[in-house]
Amino acid sequence: MGVEKKILVIPGDGIGQEVTSWGKKVLEAIAENFKHKFTFDEGIMGHVAIEATGDPLPDETLEKARKSDAILFGAIGHAKYDNDPTLKVRPEQGLLKIRKELGLYANLRPIKLFDDLLQASSIKPEILQGADILFFRELTGDVYFGEKKRSEDRTSASDLMIYHKYEVERIARKAYEAARTRRKKLCSVDKANVLEASRLWREVVQEIAKEYPDVETEHMFIDNAAMQLIKDPKRFDVVLTGNLFGDILTDEASQIAGSMGMLASASVGDAIGFYEPIHGSAHDIAGKGLANPLASILSAALLLDISFGLKDEAQRVIKAVDVTLRQGYRTMDIATKHTANEFILGTDAMGAKVL
Amino acid sequence: MGVEKKILVIPGDGIGQEVTSWGKKVLEAIAENFKHKFTFDEGIMGHVAIEATGDPLPDETLEKARKSDAILFGAIGHAKYDNDPTLKVRPEQGLLKIRKELGLYANLRPIKLFDDLLQASSIKPEILQGADILFFRELTGDVYFGEKKRSEDRTSASDLMIYHKYEVERIARKAYEAARTRRKKLCSVDKANVLEASRLWREVVQEIAKEYPDVETEHMFIDNAAMQLIKDPKRFDVVLTGNLFGDILTDEASQIAGSMGMLASASVGDAIGFYEPIHGSAHDIAGKGLANPLASILSAALLLDISFGLKDEAQRVIKAVDVTLRQGYRTMDIATKHTANEFILGTDAMGAKVL
Ligand SMILES: CC(C)[C@H](C(=O)O)[C@@H](O)C(=O)O
Ligand SMILES: CC(C)[C@H](C(=O)O)[C@@H](O)C(=O)O
């Protein structure tokens, strides 16, 4: 009855190690309960991979990735590299390379608040209540992948912000398709009043919009979007944007969900899906058992839903998170001082509650 | 006793017309009260200039600018150009050109909440109370001014994100000097984990930091900064960042001040200062007498303070705004439904109250 699937787990750096083990345990529990057969393999990437092999994305990990049906990833990055901008080999190169190699051009980041976290955000509850946004962030183009240069005398440095028509088209179609199944509103974010790449972006989205006359299209400048997102998050349904602007807006939007520790993302393209929390490696709390495992667990839910089409299983996971929160269990990052019925747990205790 | 100064007023587009007249009236009142002699000239720029001359920044305006001691500007932009990304001549080019031509490389944006607007924001009052941030946004470099290209077949488009060492140095020094007069904390925002231009930025800031051992320096990635800014605005004192990231962060930060309609900015460099509200042309409400004139009035205060060194006069203006707010007068954008003692006014009535 069940399905057979191969899942690659890449914990990565910092709290990635602690939280990803919980995403994996939840997948194992789902397999057992729903009679699926998930087989797991593990790969290294990022700082841990540099330490072990000198390469942030060893060939072996990439090969394992290609052979898997879906990938559950943790986080990447290390303060050592952040403090020394002259280092040539960097953890993030591993993540950027795997996105490119696997053609993961669409990064989906659903932003929705669990009812019980209404007080955990810095934003007023009445502004948040009912907000439900699905971000489509382009993931394999933009200034992330354009040519990088340093002048010979090292006194100037540049990155090329570049978009190709086909890159905008394919993600725009995915975003419009999703908007059709939701509230039928799409907001495309760019900086077309200044950037040529954004003007191309806008032209292409305007064209694709004609194929979806049932979806209402709006174009917004990134500066305004960064403001509107916290002023009135309810005005957004699907938000479509480039790699850099998407990076910024989705982190900002984490406040709408109460905390970064709650947000999962799915990177998809033409083949394998790649699932990861939005939060980073958070080295300041790594190894202390304090990190919130919910984003990894919710990434596992996205994996079940999007890569395997297992909607009931995904819902079961989300429900488990919801119930855990309703019972008052919180990790540090989502704790408030507003209710007496709050119990602050560490990573493992929180993971176990959901399980 | 008083000073003699020449001020160029450039109302620009949309609500720029309505609000800038109030900034000017306040300057006139200050001159009268404090026995200064301000002479005013007026210039055109943006969509209005394109309509009149075909050029978003006519030479005549630029010449007037060079001859003035300070410039009070309104806003720029028009929906016509936003909806048609293929248009070659665009209003924003006027603003970008004047920034470049006058060497206005440092854009200062102070973010501080007037006590009476604590309820006007979407962010919780307890998160906002006491927040006081001074942004230093680099204004004549970055992807704004790097080479723009469109491929011949028009299927790809690019902008070069580029920074030169001297550009980072000069604004970093200005920001550190300011930090010294404040809480002695500086946060430099970049994306050094991905961008080469950001790695140069970080290297240079790390170097300049050594000249200011009394100031505590922190480096933060833009995605994290966009999140921290609303999660915990009080952690920031001086924020130093590039042109694009500064554009995004300062608009976002407007929520900390209650509304975009409250925020003024000063663009300075080696000579003349240029003062403008952060808000844009807002064509949806232009000509209706609804726009908030306070950002223009506060821009006039910044002009008095920074360009003319007239601190008492600047304080008088800020005080007038404060008193007006305390009396319960609000424009639409800063109105809340929390107090019965609120009186909603249009642009002119609000301007007159401050006057
Ligand atoms: C770690 C970093 C390279 C990455 C990005 O900027 O894409 C991260 O911030 C993310 O959003 O996935
Ligand atoms: C109008 C536009 C070109 C401008 C910018 O992006 O710099 C504006 O948003 C600003 O912040 O002054």
C-alpha cells in the first residue's frame, strides 16, 4: 500500500545538526504509521564538509542527492568565515552549488501563523491575525549567481545582477498556478524604477499575467514591499520575487509567523525537492539544545506534501505541531510572557512532544 | 545677526507638490522668527520635468542646485513609468543624477518615534518604545549606478553591483563619527556570505573600525537585519549600509516611526545638502490634500541643523511637530482608533497647525 522513497538528510552546520534529526524522526514515525518505506542516507555540506574534505559540497554528497527522491537539509554557515571576508572557500558555496546543480529554481516559503503564537511576534496580533502568504523566491539566478569580480589591486569588487527571460517565466508560472489554488492574488516584487534586471522581470511577469486573467496581479517596489509586509501582511496572498529580494523579504516575514524558528521552505525545480528551515546555523546557540526543531519538522511536512504527494501525512505533522503549541509547549524563541500556561522546552523535549 | 542662505525647493512629483510647500513655509517662518535671510528659488525634476522639457533633470535645475546652499526636495515617480518598464526616459533618473552630480554619497535617515505615535505602528508599543536609530545609507554607488545592460534580443538584463574601497571608507567614517556622538554602537549590514561587493564592504568597515575603538562594531547579513529591525529595533544605534540594502531597510524602518509620512532624510557629501522625505510620490492620494506634510517639515528641520548648523531653529521645528501631535492632530496615515482625542486633518490644516 505504502510508497517507497529514498530521502537524503544533510544536517549541515550549527543548529542544523540538532534540529534536522527531529525532522528525520518525524519522517520515520510517519513511515511507520502510514506503512511507507522511507530509506535514509546522510550527506555532508557546508563548514562541516570543508573541515572533513576541503570542499563545501563534496561530489559524494551531490551524487547521493541525485539518487534520492527528496532531501531534508538543516542549515549552513560559520562565524569564522563571516569574520574573515577574504577566505576563498566558504560554506555557503555548498548550498548555492547544490541549488544550481539540482535546478532548484523555485523556493516556496509559506508564512502562516499558528493560532497559539499570536503573541510571540513583535507585530500586533490584530495586524497578524489571518495573514497567510506564500512566497515564491527565484533561487538559481540574480546577483547570487552572476559573475563576481575583485579588481587586481583589490580596491573594487562587483557582482552581476542578471536575469534571463526563461528564468522569470518558469517561476512566474509556478507562482500563478499556486495563486489559482489560493485567494487568486499575486504580488510581484522588484525595483523596476532603478534596475534593468527588474524591468525585464516586470515585463515578463506582465506577459505571463495575461495567461492567468483570473488572478489579480500587482507590482510593487521592494522598498515599499518591505514596509507593507509588516504594515498590513493580510494584503498579500502569493508573493513572487527574485533571489536577493526574496531572501530579505522572507526573513523579514518570519516575524509574521512569530519566529524564524517556525518557518520551513521547499526548493523545487524540474526533479528532486529540497526542504530546509529558513533559519540559519545560529552558532551562538548551537550544541546547547536550545534550538527550535519545529522549522525542520515543518520542512519534513512540506517534503511529504510536495515531493511525495502525501497530503494526509503532511497534515498529520502540521496537526502534531499545532497540538503541541496548543498545549503550551514552547522553545525559547517563541516564548512570551503573556500566559501562565507556557512550558519552555529544549530542542529534544520539544521534538519528542511533537513525535 | 542672522545668516543669509539660498535654498532651492524642488517639489517634484505627486504629493511632493503639496507637502514641500509646507516644508518651505516652515523655513520662512523660522527665518522671520530668528532674523535669518533665506532666499528661495524653485526647480523642476522627475515626471513634471519630463513633461515640461523631456529631461528628468534639466540643466537649469542642476545649475540652480549648484548655486544654492541647501536643497529641499519632495518626491519623484509616476505610475505611467511603473506600468511600462520599456520606457527609456524615467523620472527616477533625475533623482539618481542629482545625487551623483552633487556627490551626495551619504544619506542619513534618523528613525525615532514621537511619543504620541506609539499606537500608530503595526509593531507593539513595548517593542518600539525607546527605539532610536540613525541610518547611514550609501547613496552614489552599488547596483544603482553600476552598468546596466539589456541583451540585443532583449531576453536578458543586468545591473552591476559594484563598490570601490574609497566609497565605503568615506561613508563608514561619517557613520562612525556619528556613532561617537550617540550610543557608540555601529551595525554594518551586508550580504558578505554571498556577494563579493559585500566582502569588500566588510573588509573596509573592519579596517575603519580600528580607528574607532570606542565604538562597538557589529556585522549583520541583510536578511537577518530585515528581521531584527522589527523583532528588536532597540538593539540598533547607527546602521551603516549600501545603497540597495539601505533603500529597503529604511522603508521597512518607517514602521518604527509609526508611518512613512513621518520620516525625513538628509543626503550629504562634500558640499551642498539635499533634504527629502523618505516617502514617495504616492500618486494614489496626490492632489487630494490628504498627504502628511510632517516628513517635509522634518526635512526642513534636518536642513537647518545639518546644512546651516542652526540647532535651536531645528529643535523649534521638531518641538512644533511634537506639540501638534500631542494635541491630537493626525493625518490619515498616522491615525489610530485608540484614542477619542484624535482629530484627523488634511495636508494644509496639519501644516498650518505646526506653523
Ligand atoms: C545561507 C545563505 C546563502 C542563504 C541565502 O541567502 O540564500 C540563506 O540566507 C537562505 O535564505 O537560504
Ligand atoms: C525613487 C527611488 C529611485 C529612490 C531610491 O530607490 O533611492 C527612493 O526609493 C528613495 O529611497 O529615495
